[in-house]
Amino acid sequence: MVVGRLGDRHVNILQGPSGKHWLGTNNLGQDVFYRVLVATRLSVGLALAATAIGVACGLALGSAPLIVGRRAGRVVTSVINIAVAFPALLLALFFAVIFGVGARGALLAIGFASAPAFARLVRTLSASVAGLDYIAAARIAGVSRFRLLTRHVLPNIGEPLIVNATIAAGDALLSFAGLSFLGLGVQAPSYDWGQLLSDGLQGIYTRPAAALAPGVAVVVAGLAFNLFGEALASGLGVSSRLGRIRSALAAGAAKARQEEPQASARTDAAGPVLRVLDLEVSFPGDIRPVRGVSFTLRRGESVGVVGESGSGKSLTALAVARLLEDPARVCATRLELLGQDLLGAGPRCGDGSRPAGGARPGRRRYVRP
């Protein structure tokens, strides 16, 4: 019976795809499709373990400035910035040489290589939270640094960290496949997708299925991790918060449309919303940074004010909104919003004198402030 099985395996060596062997067999007569399925557990398990190591190290490094103090925190931040400057795969190859060839060495190498990116993310998120009022209140109340981190900082930055960790698992999977393909990862008799890809590449022109199958598995698994990360973000409320913001903005716009004043005899739907003619802003000492500005704004239109810094763009907007205070003096031939005169009894540049800036009453022109 044993001889018969060996004989059958000898007959099935290097077979192409068939109904019995969907992706063919290798040089030992083993079914390639089943080997790809069996390699899934080791490939995905190692990727998740490396991601866990990277997240743990990244949390420790990224949160260190909040615990060890300002001076030591600067040193840790500098180390993180230097490590982030190197590509993760290059760091993985460096650590793989240090820890040795094999699954354990590749696991530690990829985990430590992904740590700087997580540390940078944790440092950025924690820095944005550390300046909020409730953190300052906790410090005044005498809360320890470690409790401040675990109680107030990490819970508020956990969602983006979980999402990024899930997506980074796909990168770890690809890195593992690369190290095994180069012979630095999983060693025989164990095998993962990278090692299967390396074995199948030798006969890619005669049996392409043996090389394409593990490559497709890596791509599908990487996409699955990314899609799972997006779904997890939606479940944790990252997307729902954006949805609530969009809904609030849409509700506000709808409410604004409902509260718009009805068209009257003096301002119908086709009339101008804002009419500015010969606007002038002056200061004591005969200083006129804005003069002779005229424009008309109708419903659905936008007006862009172009100019270099200090040319009077902000003064023009503040003058139209009637927000300038003394000693600024604002005058215009006409300044109307929805048919309502905004000047009231204020000064008018065209009253009994030549309009400011030499503009003629009734004449519209584009003036660059």
C-alpha cells in the first residue's frame, strides 16, 4: 500500500491544472492548491503577531514623551523621526540580519520595523489631545502621568490606532511574503505564501499557476485587511462622525434656505444680493488703503478679492460687513444688502463731491485692492 501511494505521487509530479489538482502539483507531487490553503494560517498568523509587536512598541515609544518628561521626550521623538526616515522594508531586512534567518527572526524584524510608524502616529495623536482643557484639568487635579495616559489620552485616540493597525496588517503580510521569498523568512519544512511563490517562480513559464496562486493569495488577503479596516472604522464611529457632520451641514443649509427672505418688490430673485459702489476705507492722516472698490453680487454668485498681503482684502470685507471700528472711516456711494441700505445716515463718498478714487457714480469697474 505504501509503495502504491509513492508510485501515485511519482506519477503526479509536476502536473498541470486538472479536475483532480486545480492548480497542479509541485516537484514532490503535492497539490499546490491545498498547500496555498494550508499556508494561509501561518502567513496570516505571523502577520497579525508582527502587527501586535509593532503596535505595542509604537505605543510605548509614542507615549513616552507624556510619561518620561519633556527632555527625555525630545530624545525619544528624535529617535522616532530618524527611524521613520528609513523605509520599513529596509528596516525589516536590517533586523532580519540581526535576529537571524527563520520565522522568529522575521517576526521580530517586521514587528520592530513597523514600530516607528505607529510611534509617530501615537505621538501626533497624543500631542493633539494633550493640549485640551480636560487634560489640563486632570493635571491640576494631581492625576499621575501614567493614569493620564491610560485614562484620558489613549481612549480618545484608540479608534484611529485600531484602524491603522488593521490596515498595517496587510503591509506586514506583504513584508513576510517578501522575506520568505528572499529566503530570510519561514524555512522548510514549514512554508508560507512567500516560500510557495519562490518555489513556483522556478517553473513560471511551464506551470504559471504554481507561482500565481500564492501571489493572488497575498493580494486578496491584503485587500481583505484594508476592507476590514474600513469596516472597523465605520463600526467604531469614525465614518459615522463624518456622516453626522455632513448631515448637520445639510440640515443647516436646508434651514438657511427655508429662512431666506422672500423676494420683495425692491429685491426680487433676479436682483442683486449685495451692491457695493465706490467703497472707500480711510484712516487719519489721509491714508486710504481701500478706495474705489465696486462690485455686484447676485444670487448663486461668488466674488474673489485678489491681492498681495497688506493690499486691503480684509479691510474690504470688514468694511462691507460694517465691522470696522474707529479710527477707520468707511464711506461709499452705495452699499446695499438685499435692497437694504447698510450705510444708513453714514457718510457717502458721492455726496456733493467727486467720488473717492475718481470713480463716476453709476459706473461699475473691477478694482484690485
